Amino acid sequence: MCPALTSNFQQPSPASRLTLPFPIWDVLWVDGQSVTTMTFDKRRELLQTVLNPSETISITPLYDDGLQLFLGVKQQGLEGIVQYNSDAPYFLNVRPKDVITKIKAYQYVTCQVSATRKGAFGWGLQLNGKHVGILEFPPHKDILSKFHSQAKRLVRNENKDWIYLEPVVSCQVRFQCFTKDGKLRSPIIEKLVDLTVA
């Protein structure tokens, strides 16, 4: 390394260093050999023999009581759990439905529609006066019909991409969780709650 760079380079202080844990769920190769044909239970047993857990690396725990785990995840506002068929081998690049099942802990909230996107479908969603995301998936045609019957009367202004509305039409939205910046992850409209327009 260049001496000038060496003299200017400062090592981070121990207090500023972060230890990032790395959880291990499964093992697919051992000593250059594939073990994907083994059942999940056998692979987990093998994982226990080849990995020594430490401060930075660990083996993820398994839970027999799926219902209790799901209720705990839902209470914490997390996205959901994964159910795995322990008798199945590992399938590369595919996810068979009888092997891995995602169980989503959906949350529900009532939002107001504050904008509609021109071109590709999109509704801007507002909660307590704050933008919380975009509805990307079109709802049932009956919901669309009811909404459009009122939307033209609610237009405030527009630009080349969006039409901005008075946020008075409420809808019940299902979503996975809140993102770090307070947005709804993967929102899907369940129904229109209030179509009352003065």
C-alpha cells in the first residue's frame, strides 16, 4: 500500500464496529458433494455436525408449534412464517407447493385514495394525511366501477403522470407489513369503505 495512503488511513474504532449475525437455515453441499437429495431433517442433522455456532454464525431454530409461532409473528407485525416439508429433498430453482409454504400474517388498514396514475394502473394511498404507498394491483371490476363513478368529481389537479384527488374515498387495504420508511408492503384493496361525496 502507498505510504501516503497508509498514513491517512484510519482503522475504525472497536466501538464503531458492528457484528452482523449470519443465520444458517440449510446445507446443500458438503466437501464438494451435493446433499440436496437428502430430506430436510437429514440435512439439518448434517448441518449440526459441520457447523460450530459462534457470535457471528448460528443455526436458525425450528418450531413444532406453527400456530403459536404464527400468532407471535403476527403480534410483532412481522411478515409471516414459512412451513417446510421435513421429509422432502431440496429442489434447485423451483419451489414446489408441497415442500415450502409461505403463511402471510396480513395486516389490514383503512386508507384514502389520494391519486390515480395515468397509463399503468396505480392508486396513491394516504393514511392519517400521509402518503403510505401505491396500490399496484387492480381491484375487482365492481370496485373500479364504483370508484370511477365518483373520482371525476374529486379531481384537485394533475401532472403528466398522476391525477390528484381529494382524499375522501376510503378503502380497506390488506398488506404484508410496514416498510422501514412507513409504507405499506404489497397493498391489495379488499373493499371500498366510504364512497360518500358531498
